[in-house]
Amino acid sequence: MATFALSACGGGNDDRLNLDLAAARVNTIGVNSYLWRASLETLSFMPLTQADSAGGVLVTDWYADPNNPNERMKVSVAILDQNLRADALRVAASRQVLQNGTWVEAPVEAATVQRLENIILTKARDLRRSAVL
């Protein structure tokens, strides 16, 4: 957040612009830190198998909701840019259902992946807004 602190010094409209740019593009960890933190928070209930902040990749292990133990999901998130933009985020999910004691691949509704992307983007924007204020 050194960029944020440096751009906040001084006064005038140019400094406000620099502050906005610094908040939108924070790259001390290799990718946009707001997207990274929002992704971690969103998936915090799932066990992680990979978390690479330099490459912007999060991969969860299989997670079964205790209320629906015959279905499990695995999610991967890729942050593709240092800027806080919707197209800088890619979410993929796999789903399996338990049939006769064996986990079988099942389709994931597109709305599920879209909902995860929207949750992460909303959290990232909220984190950015909190940092700017």
C-alpha cells in the first residue's frame, strides 16, 4: 500500500486523481490486491489447495455443504490483471454428485460461476472504496 500512501500526500485535483489510480491499481503482490483479498474472503469457507498471490491463482479443494453431503464443488479463481476490472477475474467451478458410492462429474450452472464472480467483484470494489475514504 506504499503507492496509496505516497499518492495521498499533498493537495489538489491531481493528487485526488493519483489516489484513485493508486486504489484501482495496487500491485505489491503481483495482482490487484482488492481482487485477491475479495477472492480469499469469498472462498474462505472452502479448503485451499493453492494460493499464489504473485500469479493470482486460487484453487480450492473439494467442498461439500454439510446440508447437502451428496454434492461437492471445487473452485478456481484467476486474477489476470493488476487493475480492478471485471475482465481481470476468471472463476471456474467443478461439481460432483455422489451416485452409488462414487463421485460423478455433474454440470455447474453458469449462474453459479457468475454469482461467484459478482460477489468477488462487489467485495473488491467495497475494499477499494474503504481504502480511498
